[in-house]
Amino acid sequence: MHLKSVRFHPDQYPTRDHYPFNLGIFHEPSELAFPSTVTFFVGENGAGKSTLLEAIARRAGIHIWRDGERTRCVVNRYEDKFYRGISIQWVDGPVPGSFFGSSIFQDFARLLDEWAATDPGQLDYFGGKSLLTQSHGQSLMSFFKARYAIRGLYLLDEPETALSPKTQIALLDLLTKLSSAGHAQFLIATHSPILMACPGATIYSFDHTPIPSVPYEDTEHYRVYRSFMESHSKHRPPYAS
């Protein structure tokens, strides 16, 4: 274990009228503990999962790779300031780590190719191949296997995006193996019931206030998928295989 907890400090919020400071789950002075090597943030879109994940990354000194800023029609000047309203507690001092987001992975892959143009040895850290020459799923797994073998704190924002169920299972197996080794800790925002099945993981639901820890079988994602599969099985025509 590397990161012990994160605490919210509403008295330090610059506003209560704008996202994410207007979310009720962040209004109470409360603390989320991380007793497991794998912790999941789950809930509906807009619930604050990714926002908290990025805020923790900033507080932990973990760089978030972005290839420049894009022009936007409407700008919320508060959305990237949430880290100023939280504090984190380490178990035994800070450790290095990384932040993964599907939306910024291609930016990182392009930067890696630029570095490799002058120092090909950079690719050795990621399986020896350019991440841009592999399929999306292959490049992600190459990145995960190489990066997460190193001791540290790893934050993943919806890593299941664009991954097939089979590749999600491969990622689940990797998380299970690395977390049991004890050198890596993972905080993951996800909608994937496959990833949430990681043995021994803590699951926090952002659909409730204050944020509770919930069993895997009680997550909305598990119940919806199970209900769909059971309903589909009951109503299949007799000739269906």
C-alpha cells in the first residue's frame, strides 16, 4: 500500500455553484480510505469519479500527459482546480506513478514515438515496439504490462474504453497478479463489471452521499448486466444456440 486516504476540505472550495465543487458528495468533510491495493470508483457519468481521480494525481505529483489544450466553446475555470480542495495521506511517503486515460493515451503514444526517433531504447520499456504500430488493445496491454511492473501508484480513468471483453479480462488478470505482488496500488474509475470483479478490491459508489463502499454484487453495473443476461437467456428462441 502506498496511498492511505484522500480527504475533502469544503471550507477551502473557491465556489459552491460550479462543477465539481457543487457536487453534494464533496460537500461533507469526509475521508475515503484505501485499504486495498485495488480501489474502484463507480457511478454515473458526471458523478465526479474522473474529477477526483485527476485531483488525486495532481496532489500526488503525477503528471497527466496532454498534447496541448484545445479551444472550447464554454470553459469552466473551476473544473481542474479540485485538487486544491483535497489532501492525501501516504502510508510511507510519496511514490512515483502514472495516470492513464483513454482520451490522452494517443497523445502519450505519439510523444513516445518522437522520443524513440532520437533514442530507440525508449521503446524497450514498452515491449520493444511502437505503440502506434499495434492495435489499440495490443498497445494498451503493452503499456500496462511494462508500466505497472514498476513499484508505484497507478490511476486509471475508464481503461475499458475501446477494449474488447477478452482484453478486459486480460487486464483484470494483470491487475490481480500485480496487486497481489504488493508493489503496485491502483485507483480506477470504471463502468466495467469485468474489471470490478478483481478479488479483494474496494468499490466506492459515487451515486450516494456520503460515498459508500459497496460489495461487487450490489453495484448497479453488476445488477444491470446480470438482469440483462438472465432476461436474454429466458427469451431466446428455441433454435438459438
